[in-house]
Amino acid sequence: MLVLVDTCQATASARGGLCACLEPDTLRRLRAVTADSGLAAGETVFAAGEAAPFLYGLRQGAVMLTRRMADGRRQVLSFLFPGDTFGFADGPVHVATAVTLQRSSFCRIPLVMPEADPFLAQRLRHIAQACLADAYHHALRLGRMTAAERVADFLFWLWTRLGRPEELHLPMRLVDIADHLGIRAETTSRAFSALRRAGLIGALSSDGILPIYQGAALTGRR
Amino acid sequence: MLVLVDTCQATASARGGLCACLEPDTLRRLRAVTADSGLAAGETVFAAGEAAPFLYGLRQGAVMLTRRMADGRRQVLSFLFPGDTFGFADGPVHVATAVTLQRSSFCRIPLVMPEADPFLAQRLRHIAQACLADAYHHALRLGRMTAAERVADFLFWLWTRLGRPEELHLPMRLVDIADHLGIRAETTSRAFSALRRAGLIGALSSDGILPIYQGAALTGRR
DNA sequence: CGGTTCTTTGACGTGCATCAAATCCTGTGG
DNA sequence: CCACAGGATTTGATGCACGTCAAAGAACCG
């Protein structure tokens, strides 16, 4: 457990904004029952199959949602950043495992709350729909794009999500990106190298900083 | 436009049940503003990019949701059956195109309704979450399963969704299944042949009837 | 400094795509 | 009823994108 901080880094492009987008009075009511908590990098927030009594709003840090097959094959379903809401379950248990990629802190919303609060229920419905739209886009990536296109499209998504900075800070490993895009870490590395040779990005430094030279050119025609 | 029918074939395994699962009084209120409509096979219910003023509940028939890349590559996002709810958008416009696979009939729910009806909003939130759970499962299929596994797992899903019948009625073409699973129609055909030779299924007849001999054996270890 | 983990690059193998052709089915018109 | 055209499925032959295996840096850590 880390110390709690009160600054929420939620941005407008977040799929959620339980922290950022709620009306002030709803937010005030939320605060009354919301327990903030923090975790170091590499820790499990919740695991697939566990009971799902909370929704989570990511305040700081980065999280990934994963699923595994019985033989260990892993799919990274989604990467989450400040302002994103996660923990949606289909029924009483989680369908995915959530793991922190960095030190992260969360809001936790007890699942009884949205049942009682129509405004919150409405907001959560829209968030779930935004996640669904993302998942549809990702299905297109996985089903119909080449490895190089997947990597470029993913970097474009990430670059946009993080506010189109000149340098992208990648909190995840290459193998996590590979498991997100349905390819191998080696293939991911080769795609990065090709983009670098093409002048769209710079070299990935060991601390995960990736210069973006032509971000708009990363998007293929969808 | 087809004639309206009043029997809704929604089942318990449907992701939705706007027709089947609502409380009688809510249903009655819904009926007051719900316009039923019908379409023949191969027609477009709505297209990606169009305004999204309605949600849809499928009463009879079958529908698929698709997305295309600019160069024509197509991804079938989901197959829908009676009882399923669709038309969720992220914002004001549809993110997918919905096409009928058979003669189908729908309920249409104006999007202003859930805003006004907390019960309906709650229900839609749960439906959207169920769709998200499906989309996550599908990401695992697309990202980490072999072609043969994808086909078997898809058939298992479909078999379960349709009530585990002895004969599956496939309303879609092989190429639609292929575009759903991120493979080619030829590969899909080969996978069917392999399952047939293994004795799990029978021969696919020209009218789309597929005998299921060992449905439970279709599921891989996930 | 030695051990560990991650990334990068090369060499080679394979699963699926692609190309092609045969078969089957359906609809149409004589 | 039969002939024919067009489309879907099936199967075979071949090619290539990406997986797999391997090894060499590079960064980190005790």
C-alpha cells in the first residue's frame, strides 16, 4: 500500500472519468464511500474468477487487463491509464485479471452504488459502451491487420490516448504489447525497428521513452 | 418490410432480453413507444457512421455486426440471435454496421428512453457489460488461438448460445465465419473438414444444417 | 563483476494465405 | 424436364508472413 495522493490525472480522452467527469455533488457523495488504494508495479488488483464487488477508477499509474488459456497463453485485453474505469464483470465474478504496470492508485466504487444512483448508472453505461467500441476496434486489429499495421495502429491509439506528446512513455514491456496484438515479442521489436528506419518514431530507450516524430502517419486507413 | 409477429424467440442465454427479461410493467411501458420492424435477409439495419437514435432488440432471425477498413478488409464483430440487444454506440454515431443474415424482426428503443428510465438504464448497463465480456473472449480467440481452435471454440459458443441442439442451423456463410475469426474461408472449410473427420460434427448441408455429435468436445482449454 | 532480464537481430521452419481447379447447388430460361 | 450460368464449398499445390530458435548486446542489480 502506498500513500494516498489527491491529484487525479484523469484526462478528457479517458474511458471513464469517474474522477474527472462527474458532477461535483455526485463526486462529493462518491467520496463518502470511495476507498482510495494504491499498489506498486506488477501487483494484481483483481484476478479473473474472483468476486467483483467493486469497480475501479484509475487515478495514477497504468494497468493492464489480461486473460489466460489453461496452457498459459496470454491475451492482454486492454491497457488502462489515468481516468479509465475498469472492473466491469458479466455477473458476480471478474472475467479478466488486472495487473499494475507502474505504481498506481485507484478509486474503488462499491457495486451497490450504481444500483442506487441513476446518474452513476447512466455514466457507467456510457463507459461500458466506450469500452465496447474500443474492443470492436481491437477485434479489427487482431483479425484483419498485419503485424506491422497492428503495431503502428496501437502506437497511434496510445499516442492519441496520452495526449499526442512528442515522447511516449511506454509503461509496459514489449512482450505485453505482443500479447495485446496477438504477435510475438520478436515481431513487435522488428516492427518498432521498421518504424524507426522509416523515420516515424525514434529509438526506444531502456526506460520506455519512445520519441514520436510523425504520430499522424502511424494510423493506417481503417 | 415484413409483417409484424408477436412471438419473441428470446432465450435465457441471450445478451439482452429487452423483450424477454424486462418486468411486465416496464415491458408494457416500452411497448407504448417501441416500433417493431422487419427486414429480409441481407439488408442493412444501420451502417457505421450513421446517427444512432435507437437501440435494437432482435426478436426473430439473425444479424451480424461488421466493420471495414478503407481497403475493404472486413471484420465480423459479432453474430446476434433472438433476444440479443444491439446498436450500442460510443457517442452519437454507430461504430459498426448491422446486416441481417435471415428475415428478421426487431424492437426499436428510442435512446431517450433509458435516460428517463432508471430500470432500463440499469438493464442496458448489464447488457453492455455482457457484450464486453464476449468481446474479451473473442480477443483471446483472435489473438492467441490457432485457426482450428478458433473454429471449434466458435462452434462451441454458437452451439451453447442456441441451446445445445443436435443440429446447428448456421444462418451465415463460411466467409462470414472466416471474417469473424480472422482467417480465410478456405481455412474455415478445412477446419470444418477436420472436425468432421474427427467425428465431432457432421457434414454441413447446403441449407446450413450442421449436425453436432460431440458438442462438449468442441471447447478447448481456455 | 557475474547473473538476470529485456531487447535486438539473424537463420530457419511452419501455419495459414493465396492461387487454382473440381464439385456441388440454385436459379433461370428454353 | 434439361441445359447452363453463377456462386459457394471443398481440396490440392505453392508461397510468404510470422513463429521459433539461437545468440549477441544492453541495462540493471546485488
